[in-house]
Amino acid sequence: MRNTRARGEAGGSGRYARQVSDDREDRDLAYGTADPDAPVSRGDFERALRCLHMSDVELRDAMLQLASRVVALTDELTRRIDGVEPQPAPPNTPAAPSVGTVEEAVAAQLGDALAQIRAADVAGGSRVSLDASGEDKYQVEPVAPPCEELMPICQARCCKLTFALSTQDLDERVIRWDYGQPYLIAQRASDAYCVHNDPETRFCTVHAYRPRVCRLYDCSKDERIWLDYAKRIPAPTPAHGTREADPKGGTRFDLMERARRRAIAVHVETQAIAESFAVTSPARGPAPKPR
């Protein structure tokens, strides 16, 4: 009887000890905290970078809006004071009689001035590049070149081209981008190929997640890849490590359309960041020190 009671007392003592230990552990932990020296996840790091990049874009656009107001005001003062049309009109072109106040005239010209300045900004490139198509990459009809036949000849030269990723790519966190040149596809310093390209076979190792640009790319019409696609004569290979970037510039209409699409892409990216969460599920960390 005494042995049974002793075992029971010992068992109860053990359960009590475990309970005390669990309670102490609960007091030492808290939800949502993290050790000051805990590593930052790639997801958190990239989300922070994306927020900073959008802040940069917003600041740049605010400067463009200010510039457009200065241009519109200068043009209107040129008409009213000098009596001539501002450039790019031919010199000494008589200005039409002014109607209304300077403020009203500037407001009327502001939209066109801003569109032109944004177009000029797009022509010169941007520190933050986004695929501005707005298309779902899984819904587009992919181009299907005979890659297995072409690969021994072209050596996957298309995988050395530089292009921007979309918000969809960034949210998936599979396709890597260049942290120094957001959001261009990440490329290797050793050979300038996309980081996802297999250096032995030259095939894509994340083909199912490839960006929209890759899905719609047709190398047969690209002079950077082929001198004569029908005869399978490749273009000269550029110097080692040279990135083959897309050409800049374009017609005025094309630039204004690109500026419009870019503004939409920036809005989509800003919304995606705002609607995302840094913490995906409950997690416990060290409890803060008592105050």
C-alpha cells in the first residue's frame, strides 16, 4: 500500500514539476516577439526593400509633378509677357490671346505637361523597373520555340537578356531579382546568365514559374540572338559578362503609353505591399523584460 501511495505521490510530483516547468516556459515566451539578433527572413527583407523602392518612386513622381507645374507656369508667362509661343514652337510664333487667370491657364496645361515629363522620364530608364503589362503570366498563351533543337546553337542567349519582373513574380518569391537594380531579373556575375539557368544544360530550372516576359518571348525575330533564324545563324556573342539590355527610347506616343502603364504597375505594386503581411502565422519568441 505504501509503495502504491509512494508511486502515486511521485507521479503527482512529476506532473506538478512538469506543469511548473511549462508555466515558467510560457512566462519566458510571448507571441510575435523575436530576439534582437535573430536573422531576418528573405521574405521580410524583400518586403522592406519593396516598400522603400515604392517610396523612392512616389518621391520621384512628386518631383515630376512639381516640374510639370513649373513648365506649365513658365510657358504661360512666356505667352503673356513675351507674346510668343514657348518652345518647341518655331521662334517668334505669336501667342494666342490669353483667357482667364494665370492659375486657370496653368491648371489647364498641367495634364499634358505632366504626361510629357513622365514620358521623358520613362525614355531615360528608371531606378525601379516593373513589368507593366498587368497580365497574369499563367493566363497568357506561351510562345513555344524549338528550344531543344536551338540550344546547342544559341546556347540559351535569351537567358542573358535583362528584363523587369512583375508584382506577381515578386509575391511568389521564386524568381530572384537584382537587389541593386530592382526589379530586374537576377543574373550571375560569372557568365551574365539568369541565376535560374543550369550552367551545364542551359535549361531553366524554374520553368513552371518563369516570368511573363519569358513565356511570350520569340527569339526568331530578335537580332541580338540570330543573324538568320531560318538558316540557324546566331548573332555574334557579346563580350564575356555583358548583359544584353532592352533598348531605351521610343516614339513620343510609345513613351507616353509606357508611362501610363508604368503608373498602373506602380499602383498595383503599392497595393500588393499594403495588403501583404510580414507575419504569416502565430509564432512565439522571448518575452520582454518586466517593466
